[in-house]
Amino acid sequence: MIEEFYEVLRKRRDVRGEFTGEPIPEATLMRILEAAHSAPSVGLSQPWDFVLVDDHATRERFAKHVHEERDVFAGQLSEGRAGTFANIKVEGILESSLGIVVTYDAARGAPDVLGRHAIADAGLYSVCLAIQNLWLAATAEGLGVGWVSFYREPFLRELLGIPDGVRPVAWLCTGPVSRLETVPDLERHGWRSRRPLAGAIHHGRFTPRDPGSG
């Protein structure tokens, strides 16, 4: 059982091009959403909501916006990095079965959110825990998830009617996949190499390291 859990951690991928478009069984969808909703949250505020987007026209509008933002990012890159980036797919909005937009409502439980008085972002961290729960549950169910981050929050808020004060944290492309790659896309395409664990561990105090040492 323990090894199965770690296998799910190792299998999890940020999926872009492997979605089949097949529907997600309703019971499966509810299980992964329940896993997300079971995440720990600061002050038990549960500051997340899940917007399920399957309308094709809405997804087309979002995909167009994401492609425009991809062009903005590409224009900021050096010629060499732009060449590498050109081969990297950044979203599976139309190929996936469903978009799950996870939001953060800082007002939920306010003003007395136990544990947030000194770290304002603790609520946002809670939403990220819910996303990770969803992602791992989806992986265990044989589904793929891809986090789209090439968007402007005001655009997505307007597109989905998200109220002012509520942040869209993630658009998660979700659905059955043909496979999960064994190596993350950004490693396979030469964008960046995985950092070794040894380079991330500090004992007692944070020890600055040479950026090139890993």
C-alpha cells in the first residue's frame, strides 16, 4: 500500500498532449473532487471552489487567450530559449475532457481565520493543497491533469463570472489520457533539468549555494 502511494507520486505529470477527450465517469469525477475538498486548510476555512467547464465555446475563448499570452512570453525570450520554447505545448484546453477552475476566496471564514493573521497567503497555500489532492487522486484514477498558467486573472474572472475578490488560481485540464510520460515535458524538451534532492536540503540554517551547483 505504501509503495502504491509513492508510485502515484512518481507517475503524476503535468499533461498537455496526451488527452483522449473521452468523458470522465461522473463517479470518478466526484471522487477526485471529494479528494480535493478533503484537503487541509488554514482555520478550516476551505477557501476553494471548483468551476467545471465543459462548454466548447468557453474553452475556445480561453484557449485563444492562452495562445496570446504564450506569444507574449515567447517575445521576452532570447533567440535560443525561444527556439526551445517553440516545441513545448503549454495547454490541453480543447483536447481534455473537462476544465476544472479552482478559485480562492479570502473572505471565507474571515475576519477570524485561525492561523492566517501572520501569513496572509496561508489561505492560498490551502487552495494549492486542494489542487495537489485532486491531481494525485486523478493520477490514481488513471486520469491526466494539466495546470494552465498562461492567462490573466481578470480575463478568466470575466469569462466565468467569478466575483470580485475571488481569485482563479488554476485552470486544470482534466481527463482520460493515452499515457503518462515517464519524463516531464520540460525535461524532455530541454527547457530545464530536474534539481537533485541533495541540493535542496539545508541543516540548521539556510546555506546559500552557487546557482549552477543544482
